[in-house]
Amino acid sequence: MIISAPFIILEKKPYREAGLLLRGLSPDYGRISLIMHGGQSFSKSAPQADIFREVEVEFEDDGKGRDIFTARRLETMQDFSAIAENPRNYRMAVKIAAFLLDNTPPGDIQLHTYEALKAVLSNLAGNSEEHPPWSLVQCAVVIKSTFLCENGMLPEGVSQQQNEFMEILVASGMDNAALPECNEEYWSRLNSWLNELISLHQLKK
């Protein structure tokens, strides 16, 4: 069956003699890998085959539960490559990419995490104009809290207020909206708490 799906490229590597291996996230397929045969020879004329781009990809799924597919077509939807213009933002984007590639199961639906990833990349690229850009620690908190929430790893808060805060945080991250107002120290404490949860669930940081 031929599938057409959105896909955010988070890693690009040479594949055999002239191909490319693209790894990233899809909202309906979780972590997937795409092989582009001959991709190295036309990568300059097809810049969509590069990291931090959202593309519409067409590939064939034989229903055997694989997570590696041959890409038939790529079409750019959104370009976040401006991230590379800021070294600190680029390093954060690379860390987020590694976290998702290491911990997202293949074949699992990741609708919320996918939307949060788009929002984070948009902020790191300076594309968001509806609200002040998120700080690096806020970007980290958004992606970690959304991923843990979507995969059932975010515990209930000790109070209703805490639960409401996390609900607003996750929703704001998915919608690329203004985040709840907190001081910088609180964002750092929240990031540390999320890192403890990640270790507790034996995920890779």
C-alpha cells in the first residue's frame, strides 16, 4: 500500500554508495527511517532531503511492521533550517532530535509529540510571530512534557493546580501558543524534574 504522510527529518546519513538514510518522526508512524536511493547525487537539487524540514513523504508499506521504507517522493511542507544560523539553538535542536529518535517507538502514533516538535523547531528557527520566542529551557520542557504525557509517563500532580498547569503547558506547546507565565528558575526546576522522570522510565536523555 502506498502511504503519503507528513514527516520531520531529524537525521541524515549516507546510505551505501549513493543513497541517503533519513530518520525522523511521523504523527501516524512514530519513528521511521526512509531510504532515498541515489539521494546523494541529487541532494543539492532536492534540499527538502535535509534535517529540520517537514516534508510530505510517499512510501510503500507492506504491512509487515517495518520501520524502514523506501521514499518515493518528498515535498517540502515547512522549512526550519534557519535553526542552523544560531549555534545554541542548533545544539538544542540536535539534542531534541536525538531524544526523540532514541525513545520514540516505531509504528506508534505520536500526534501530540509531532505537533509539539513542529512548534519547538519553529521557535528555534525564529518563525513564530504570534508570541515571544520560547527560551531554550522552555523548548526542552515542552518536548519532554508532551512526549511523556502522550506515552503515559507523566504522573498526576499533587494538586489540581499542578494538573491544570501541565495541561495548559502541553496544549500551548502543541498549538505553538504563549506558554504559562513562570520565572526562569521555575522553568529550570521543571526541566530537572522531567529529566528525573526520563531517568525513572529508563529513557535516553
